[in-house]
Amino acid sequence: MPAFTMFGKTKIVPFNIMINGYKADGEDYEETLWVDRDEDMYALLSPKYRDKRVLVVRLQDWMRSKEVSNG
């Protein structure tokens, strides 16, 4: 699971890799998308993310994840 830092805290988050709006296998990714609400998932259809492996980090997953040391 990747470490992701937001709000000054680093946490281990689940891998949710998407390509063109569809779930993909593996752990490699090129971009990261922070998702506060489900509506934010529409960003995956934008040219910035098209044909890229995107790690989707959902607020609710991040809030429940274990915090790790920033050092």
C-alpha cells in the first residue's frame, strides 16, 4: 500500500488504481487523484488522466488508514 501525505499527516492507503475510469490491477501508477466526494471521480475522464494509471485516494479511506512517521 502506498504512503500518502495530506493535511500534514502521512498514512498508508489502499491501492485503488484506475485507467480511464476502470479499476486496474497492479501497484504502479503515474498520477494521484484525491477524492473528497464521489463526484470527484469524474476527473478521471479529463485529458490530464486519460490513458494513465491513476492512484485514487478517497478521503474516507485516508481517514481510516494507519498513520506512519514522516521521518
